[in-house]
Amino acid sequence: MALLEKLKTFMGGVHPPEHKELSENIPFEKMPVPKEIFIPLSQHIGKPANALVKKGSEVKAGTVVAESSGFISAPIHSSVAGKVTKIASGANLSGYSKEGIIIKPDEEQETEKMSLLNPATITPEEIRNRVKEAGIVGQGGAAFPTFVKLTPPKGAQIEYIILNGCECEPYLTRDFRFMIEMPEKVVSGLKLIMKALNVDRGVIGIESNKPEAAKKINEAIKGDPTLSVEVLETKYPQGAEKMLIKAITNREVPPGRLPLDVGCVIQNIGTAVAVHDAVAEGTAGYTAALTVTGKGIMNPKNLLVPVGTSIGEVIEYCGGLNEDAIKVIAGGPMMGFAQHDMSAPVTKATSGILVLTKEEVNNTEETACLRCGKCVEVCPLGLLPTRLSRLSQLEKYEEADEIGITVCMECGSCTYTCPANIPLVQWIRLGKQAVIKLQRENKTA
């Protein structure tokens, strides 16, 4: 208890069972080329990419198959060598059909790489251009184009680059394996991000349940005075941007503002590795590193998967489902999305495929709100989840907007802790979407 009291953290949050033991000691394994890939043109926040290929086009692994269509957008590369068979709509992890490129892989795989750049002599502008060229997006969930984060508005003063090594979602161990197996790449990527933004202070935040990872990263830092490791309390959602900034710097990002506004830029561990690979190895972002886990999967693994591989094929590669498997989730159990179509493809930012059994899923029926206030206690942003949920159900969107529904980051802490089993975050998400739509309509008018 004395140790926990000394660890930095934030107010609120929850600590669900971790279940990391299922995959944390399993090294990354490269998955073979699939029978077919479907590469969605929308794999990031912002505008979808525009296809550059057509039916019959021959591509290599690393060939640019779609170009960015705006500032907040990213190019997309083929993850295999093969022939484009069609451009059509197909299943997507979001649950909505998305347009994408279907490629049938060749037996022999050829790779197209970018030129190698020297991390020691590369300029900030060259780093930004390479990150953009490589199509790198944030791998912490939101998939925000990394190039944009490395191109701040003129006059912005950034003091900290913070790498999120918390991996606070239960079950997932992908970032842990990066830190264990590739600590030098993590540190190299962090230094490149710092150089791109002209920042001389980099911090890697790691939860206290990953002492081995903290040790590996500390060894890789080798006494560099510009870098440090901050061991944080193990709590969800410790890895969320605002929570991470609060824990490490004690600064609070105001509602509606960005980490940039308090002098911070946050990047994921996997994103740092991708930046290193793009600069030092000439490799674009067309491979997804993910954890396949849960008691419903036969053989949990940490995999390097070609983007566009169907989640069904990934599950098959891991031995298939157990008899009592009842739910497949893309991502973690707190913020991931349940899947209904196993043909949906892995994207650049897919961090995990979670297969749950009856034992792991809460099927308790919903009851009336108990007025216990637990959802308010655990909300890391100090919102009123039960009130926001109710206003959403009643379609009182203006009132919901007034008390901060758009501030909600949909972490799911409220739903997890609710004894009445009310799907609070789901109702809030629906209300939030409606409020954002109204705001856009009012702005247009």
C-alpha cells in the first residue's frame, strides 16, 4: 500500500481484473501472408484516402495504394505483393461497411521500401515528411495521423513528449511486448519524435504492473538526461491522454482543448516503433502488431499481422475458438467494439482481438438506476454519467451538451462500475453523436 501511495495517477478510474497472464510472456510472431486481404480506405480519423490502383494493378508489399486526401489523412500501403482484384465495399471493425482494396497475394512476396535515413543526422522536416510518407497513424486507438501531431500550429510551445506505455486495457499485452523485445526501437522512435518537435524532454509512462518493461526501457535510455521513465499506478484509464498528462505533469487539459495547449504531445509505444522503422529501416506502416487473447481463443498470441487480414483468419491461425466462446471484440474489453462479421479486416491501429467466454461476459439484466453515485466517483473527467445517459435517452441533446457530453472520452469506467448494469457509455455515445451532428448543422446554418 505504501508503494501505491507514492505512485502518480489521476482521480477516479477503475481497476478491472487484468488477465495479462494469458499472453504477456508470448513473444511476437509474424503471421503468414493470408489468402486475401481487404484494405479499407478509411483507417484513421479524418478524410479517407483516395485509391491510386485499380482492378488488375500489380503491387508489392509497401506499394502506395491510396493517397491522403487532406491534411488530416494518411496514405495507405499494400501489406502484401499481389494483384488487385477489385475495389469494393466490405465489412469493417467499426460495424459499418467501408470501401476498400481487395488484393490476392502472390506466392512469392516482394517488398518495396523507402530510402534509409540516418537518425543521427536527419532534420525535423525530413522526419515529418518520412512519417507522412510512411502513412503512420497513432496506435493507441484513435488512429490520428502522426504527421499532424508532428506539425503543431505556429507559436505552439511544447515541453514534453510523453510515450504511453501504460497499456491499461485488460488482456492486451502488445505494448508490453514492444518494450520487452524492442526497447531500443522504442527509445529511438521517441528521440526522433522529440527531434521533429524540437523538444528536449521525453517521458515514458509505464504502469506499476510492468516492472520488467520499465527495467528494459531504463536500460535502453542509458543515462540520457533528456529521457526518463515514470512508473504510474496501475489503474484504468491511466493511458488516456488527459489522465497521462495529469499523472506525469500535474497539468490539466481544459474541456475542448488539446494536450498541445498544456505543452504536451502524447504518442503510443507502437507509434514510436513505427517512426523508427520508417526512418531507419525504410518500412511503411502496413503491419499491425496486436494481441489475440481471451479465454475463448485456443492459443493466445502476440502477432505481427499484414493490414487487411480478416479477423476470422487471425483467429483461425491462433487455433480457432473454444466451445464456450460467445463474443469477439476488436481492441480491449473497455473501449473495443464487439464484432458480428469475421471478414472485417485488421487495420493499422488494431491493438487486439479479444475472444470472451460466457464466464467472462456480464449478462446480468439491467435494472433501474440505484442513485448510488458510483459512476460519478469513477469518472476520470468528473462528469455525471447517469445524468448524461438519461438525457440521451430522452433526446434532450441541448441540455446534455450544456453539462459536457462531448467532453466524455467513452472510456467505459461508468458502465463497468454500474451495479444496475445500465449501458451508460453506449447511451452517452449515441447522445454525443447527436450533439456533434446538431453542432455541425448549426455551424452550417
